[in-house]
Amino acid sequence: MLARTRRVPTLAAALALGLATAAGAAAATAPPTAAAGPTSPNPNLAAVQSTLLPNGDRVLVSGSGPAATIVVESPDGRTVPAVRYAPDAHHTYVIPDSVLAHPAQLTQYQVPALSSAAAPAATPYYPLSILQVNALGLDGKAADASTFLTNTDDITKFDQPIPVAGGVARVAVPAGHYSAITIFSTFDTTTQISTLHIVTQLDVTVAAGGVSTLNTDERTATVQTTVTTPKPAVADFSDQNFVSTDAKGVTASLGVANNGGPTFLSPTGTAPAGKFSFQLQAWGGESPAGTSGDPYRYDAMFPAADHIDANQSYAVDASKLTTLHNAVDTDAGESARQGEFMMGAFSPEVGGFQIGHVIPVPEHLTTYIGQPVGDQSWLGDFITSLPGPTNGFPGSLLLGQDGPLYQGKTEVWRTWGHGPLTAQVGQYNDPTGCRSCADGGTVDLSLNPVVDGNPDTDAQLFGPATGHLSIYRDGNQVFSQDNTSGAELTGQAQTAGKYRMVFDLDLSQFPITQSTATHTDVTVPYTPTPDPKWTLPSGDFCQAQGTGTAACSILPVINLNYQLATDATNSTHGPVAALLLTVGHQSYNGAGSNAAATGATVSVSYDKGATWTPASVIPAGQNHFVALWKNGAKGSTPWLKVTATDALGGSITQTVANAYTTG
């Protein structure tokens, strides 16, 4: 499975997840992680970690520790609402809402990919006292619930969720001051929607010796979270974050995601011990059913407070929205005609949570995106072909952009999933990590395994993707590894030469019929005295730089942009197929090689690559070419082979299996 690049803070993190370097490579030093700063590519094709939960759902984790992003999926591949509880730096639990409704053995929902073993100098032991939790439901009778108890004197003294079954739970804990957040969940198994009542108590005291009592009553959660939007919208997502900080400054966070059901809170004052904050971290709503015109949705964030106010009514500020007009193309072989829009907020401190909203495909969807709060940002992706329920877990291709979704008060148009889907080095206008850069004898070489018609696309593969990368220096192999699309080479000769990347990606086990496999062969000229115009801008990040101060040099890797004349199902119609091909180079905010393309060829195969027929290729301005060829039989999925060369001596050959469908 392929991880989205911006979920991993640095390439060093990717290395830690399994990306091998060439023999003799020194360990890289990760740069400071800026809250909203650049991200770096993660070339590892297996970086997303999957944990099977006891109830059969799965947690998909991108990144590690508190800053990781999670998606929880049911066995049919749909996302489900859940609670993420991180009581300290070493333990994180992910508990689906369906489990909260009937809690039992919640400690089984600790996720290894989000947790780490603590290594204290000595194991602390504390005298324990008994705390009894009594939970009453809306009918005033004993009720099931889940209590998240935090010691506000010292969070490390207690760090487990407490299942309250039949209205009573007993637990042995150290004496002291606590905050308690109790969730009462009513889960509809038919609609998969929860109604949540969340009771927050910040003044719990456990006395030494004897039995202390915590009474929690669902009826005290009387304040419903509501959001008003410029145009009517029906809530389909909320992510509410509760953070407790002890006297030592250590934090515990509880993120509660709901998928459209109502959420009720109990108001509080400020915390009498330690600190407390509450935030409606993310809220989403979709246009009402039957809305005329294209569907739309809103996604907004709201500021945190040191208490829970008795007024939980929020309003989306229309003057600060980015309007993104999304055209979502799909695979002609996708019979269910369903896709998904994944959206969620990300915080460097407590991570992020994405949940999916099923949409018909192809589709036009307008998304109104609210201004991020503080150091947070938005994570948004489109699944252009959602697997059917019988296909099992997970088998989904997520397409995102390597850049912030929020662009201020503006309108943006973008088409997602327009093929063919190919491996490219990319072109970027926002701060990011350099895919292929050099700093003296250290050279990074990598490709984005999947790119659509947008040169800044990054993709995440939830499924059985396999690949292989080989790298050569002047004809000699210096790197070869499965399931990676990049490597860092050290100790490289400071003489002019050529690198060659050969990358293969196989997506044939995914529920797709187009762009099922690609073969990419790129030759890259290298010089120890690069053109000053190739200097990586200061806002971007280069792993090869390490602890050095000199800016990296952008390698002149050819980038191909395909604009195939296909419809929204990536199908052509009529006797002739047409392609507008742009031959450019890797670039970052305009920096990088602008060497002229010296030629391009396009060939088509109607027999799965056994024989090839040259297309007619016509120059159409500098670095642009138009290719025309005869279409195959209706329903066929021809293969394409494209070659290009530039004035520096660089070249690329790329083959795409089942590049499109003949309609």
C-alpha cells in the first residue's frame, strides 16, 4: 500500500518505515517539522499500516505517533466513525462508535501502529484506590457507556479507557485529581449513524483509601452542536477534540468523530487542576437531497476554548471560503458507479481523522473549504472508483494534491482521476519535498507512483500495490529494491554523468480496469555544477541537504503531462483517439530545468504490448505535442507507449497498460 506523501513529515520518516538507501549511506537528519510547512515524499509502497480491530473493522495509519492520520474502515471498505484516545505519548486507542454503544474490553482497541513501548528509568508503583463509575442513561436508568479518565496531576499515572457495562464500572487508580469524559452512544446498525451524548467532568477527585464515586448522567449532555452555512447543508461529519494537560505539561487527547448523527455536550467551566481545551476541530455538511444543480458541501474548522460553552452554535464565514469545483472522473469498468470524498482535519499535536462521503461517479462536486485554525490543515482525497461490498478490504485508490486545500477566498477548478494514471516526478506551486534533488555527493531520486492529469497529484493506495525500482549511474546499477519508488544515494562521484531510474508499478489486483500497470524508464543528466536556476526554493525541503546550509539542486528529470481526449469515464469515442502531451521537467515554484523537448513519440498496442503501432505525432508549440491514432474495437483497453527527449540529453520511455477504454 502506498502512503500519501504529506502524511509523513520528512523523508527521514519514510526511511524509518522501510525505505532502503544505497550501501554505505549515512543516516539522514530530519529537519524541524513546521506546523504548516513543507512535506516530503514517502517513496515506500508499504508505508500505510493496517490493524485489524477485534470487531472486524480496520485502522489504516499513515505516519506514526501523535501526528499520524487514521482512517477506520469496515470490512466492506467504507469508513466508519470512531473515537481516538491518546492518553499519553506511548498508547493510542481507536474505538469504533459501534463498540462504544456496547463497551467491553476497550483495552483491546489499542493500535500498535500508533503506540510505542515506554522505557522509564524505573517502573513507578502507586498506592491504588477504588473509583466506581455509575452511569445513567436518558431514561434515568443504568446505561452502558465508555469513560475516558485522565489524571490531571500526572497523566502517566493512569492511561486506559473504562468500559461501563450495565451502568457500573470499578477501577483501581492512584488517588488524585482527574477529568472524566463519558460517551453514551446509540448506534443504528442499519444506517451506521450514531447519536452521541458526551458528558465532561473536570473536577473528579479520587480519595486515598476507600471507594470514590463518579456519577455520570447522559441527561446532562443537553447542548447540541449545530453549524449554520451560507447555503443549506445537512451535517454528515464532526470531529470534536478534548485535550487535558497535567501539571507537568503532558497532554492526553480524545478525538470523537461522528458521521452525521447528532452530538450533545455537557457545558463546563475551566479546569480546576491542569488545563483543558475543547474544539470542534472539523465539521462537514452536504447539500440536501434533491438540491437542484451540482451538489456541494462545506467543511469548516472552529477555534478551541478552555471550556465547553453552553452555546454550541457555530457559523461558517462565507467571506473566507475556498471554493473548489471538482470534476471526478472514474473507471469505465466500475459498474457500481460509486466514489468517495475523504475529508478531515490534521493537527501536528493530535494527528488527524478522515472520514469518507460516498458520491456517485462521474460527478461534479463543489466543496466550500473553511480557513484552517492555528497550526491545523485539511486532508482531502477523492476515491474515483469505490470497490463494491463483496470486494472486501480495502482496494481503494485515493487521489490528493500536494499542496494546501485551503487557498484563501478564491475559486479553483480541478479534475480528479483523468487518466492515464502514470508515475511522474511532478510539478509543484506550493512548498513540498523535492522528489529528485542533489546536494554534493548526496543524491535523492524518486517518482510519484501515481499521477493523474494534474502535475501535483499524490496518491495513496489502500490495497495490493506492488512495484520495483532500479537505479543506475553511468550504466552501473547502484540500487534495486521492491515496493519503493525512491532512494537516497550517498558518496556519489562529483563528475558529470547520467542516472537512470527504472520503475515498475502493478495495480492489477485493484478493482480497476484502466492504468493497471506502468513501466517508466527515465535518464537524468547529472552535473556537479548545476544551473543556478535549478536551485530549490527556500520554502521547499530537500532530504539530501541533511544538516547542510547550501540549497539543494533540482535534478532535470523529465515530467510528462497527459491530456487524453476522453470522457468522464476515461473512454474515447469515434474512430480516432487524440492526446495532448506536454514534455516538461520537475519544478518547484517555477524553479527547475526549462530545457526544450527535442522529440516525442507515441505508440499504441491493441494486443497487450505484443505489437505496437506508431501514432501520428505533431509538434504543437514548444514542449507540446499532439498525437493521433486509430481507435481499437469498442470495449477494448489499448496500451500506450510514450518516449521523449530533451536538449540536455535526458529521456523517458513510459508504457501504460490499459490506458483507456474505447467506447
